[in-house]
Amino acid sequence: MESRIVVVSFAILVSMAVTVSALHQTPAGAGAQINSNSVLVALLDSHYTELSELVEKALLLQTLEEAVSKHNITIFAPRNEALERDLDPEFKRFLLEPGNRKSLQNLLLFHMIPARIESAQWSNHRNRDAHASLFRDAGDEKILIHEKNGEKLVGIAKVVKSDDVIRPDGIIHGIERLLVPKSVQQDFNARRSLRTTSAVLPEGAPEVDPRTHRLKKIPSPVPVGAPPVLPVFDAMAPGPSLAPAPAPGPGGPHHHFDGESQVKDFIQTLLHYGGYNELADILVNLTSLATEMGKLVSEGYVLTVLAPNDEAMAKLTTDQLSEPGAPEQIMYYHLIPEYQTEESMYNAVRRFGKVKYDTLRLPHKVVAEEADGSVKFGQGEGSAYLFDPDIYTDGRISVQGIDGVLFPLEESKSPKPAPVAKIVSNPRRGKLLEMACTMFGHNSKLFPCQ
């Protein structure tokens, strides 16, 4: 009898222990325990450090734990370079702002599928199968998985490392770039466009004219898109002397034109185009012309840049660059305060023969004419041809590549006439005295001859 009681009590203890262990091992919503062999732990410990940091900053660990407790997941992890160097800095700043945490969460959940897809199953997705991601509010936007020319693709991103991390509850594939859902892109565009219009700039108190003791009249605002009131030369950055007041163009304090971004874009376009690194270096590092050009465009002015290539810049001598302000003067002669494209300039020289364009190097102008089916600038040995047309055109800034550095023709220094010597007639005192002596005699008291 006692042995039977002992056996029953032992069985009860064993069943209680099994129940407790099952409660610890079986996840239950938010209180689920994640195994050390989970795909989430592998993601945090993997070489995808940028993605794991974003997951922690987005506070997504609890949401992913609940997803893993219900089903397997497939994570498409962008490589670190795609999130560190290739990502737009403004877009990354937008994602890391505390007020945009929901957009960051949606972006990360868009890279995760509530299903297990291994590389062996990729050949079964040649028909561009669409899978819903963990981002539930993506609408009709789904992740397309397919093969093309033997390459595995996830949407428009190539898979650079398939089956990189394999765990019982999930799998991680490495992809080359970030997948951005349309809703997140729309949120970023809306926030960027409203950044300059959402805040109202404070206006100062009314000013009193000390001469008339009356309030100064506020000038009427210039409509958006209207040409600036002052010429471009009056709005340039100051030199050694004081500069005039900035032109009240359509930019104004509200900056309808973002000149700094446009100048930055055209300089980056020069670098990506290749062959114009020296010009970009002068604009950014040796001079402050990039800042001046950004201010001009923000005020509503337009510019055409005649950009010499690296081969032409390499021919500049030390004497040409050693004088104070020489790089600025050279660049000023290559800036035309008009918006001209290759087509407009070629049509002008074909119609009028020679065309003179104003430059920011007053009072010099650059001469253009048609030659060999192209546009030639300058005259003689210092001429340059337009051979890289329309490198950058955005309606405000136009960049045209030329194969030489232009210099203004030196004003012909006509030789000054030799000073005329002023001939002063010496008084003929001796002859007059002789005549007087002859007339009045040698013994005259008025004219003593001896």
C-alpha cells in the first residue's frame, strides 16, 4: 500500500514539472521567452550591425518576438554600406527623429515576411510571387520574389548572400540595398516639403524713419517666380569693400528656391560624371563660390557654368594661380548670369554668328561662335569647345563642359605718345642791345654798351 502511494505521488510531481517546463518553453504573446537559437538573437549578433541598431532604436523587439512565437519569418537584411554610405543623409535623419518612429518601424517591418523562404525555393518564384510583409498597413504593396538572368531578386534589390543565417524559427538573406515602401517615402516627401512652410518666421517691430518721424513703408512683396529686382552683380557676395543689400528676389526669407541644395546637386553630378574633379575642388575647397552661387540661386537668379575639364585645369601654370584672388577671377569668367543650354547657345551662334555673353567678371564678356558643328568660346589660342553638353540642367543652373580654361582678352595697351617738349625761346638780349647801341650811339646814358 505504501509503495503504491509513493508511485502515485512521484507521478504527480513529474506531471507538474512537465507542465511548468512547457509553460516556460511555449511562448504566450508578449510574455514569450525567446530561445538563444532564435533568428532574432542571430540578427542582433550578426554582421548586419546597422540593421540591428535600427531594430533596437525602433523598439521592435517585442513585436518581432510575438511574430516569431507564431510562425517562421524571413528577414531580408540590407548590407551595412546600404544603410551607412549609400543612404541619403536627410532620409536617414528623418528616420532617426523620435517623431518619425512609426515610419522607421514600417520601413523595417517591410523587410520581413511571415513565412520561411530558403534559397532552394527561389526557383519556384519565377512568376514574381508577391508576399505580404509584417508591415500590415502597406496596402497592395507587397514584396516580389523572383529570379532574373540567374540572379535572385527581392523587388529591385539583388540578393548578395542567400541563406546567410539559418535558424529553426527563421532565416536571413543579405540584400544589396534598402527597400522603401511608398507610404514611408510619401511621409518623408511631405515632411521635407512642409519643412520650410510650416514654421512662420517672426517679423520685427515697425521701424521709424528718423528723418521724417514716420513709419517706414514695407516694400510690396515680389510674386513667386518673378525675376529679381536688382541685377545679379549687386547680389553677389561682398569683396574687400562693403556689399550692397541682397536683392529682394522671389527667394526672400521663405526660400522658395533651395539654392544650396541645387549647387550641391550639380557639384555631385560633376563628380559622378567624371573628369571635373579639379573644378569641383576649386568651387568647394579653394574658394567660397559654391556658397555664393547657392545664395544667388536662392534669391531667384539663374546661372550657366562653363566647366573646364581636368585636362584643361591641369594646364594652368603656377603664375596664373599664385596671385591673390586668381582662382575666383578665373571662375567668375566662367559664370554666365543667364540660363543657357547647349541647344539655345548653338541656335544663337548659328543665327547671329558671334554672341557675347556677360560674365560675373565685370566688365569682361565671353565670345561664342559656331565652329565644326559645336559652340566655340573665346578667340585664338585661348579658345575652348563645348564638348560635354548639358551635364546638369535643372531650370536654375546649367552646366556645360568645355575643353579649355578661358581668359579675357587683355585690353590692347596702345603706346602712349611721347611727351612734347615745351620749347622756351631764350631772350635775345645781346642782339637787342646791339641794335639799341647803334641807334642811340655808344655813349648813350639809356643803353650803356660798355
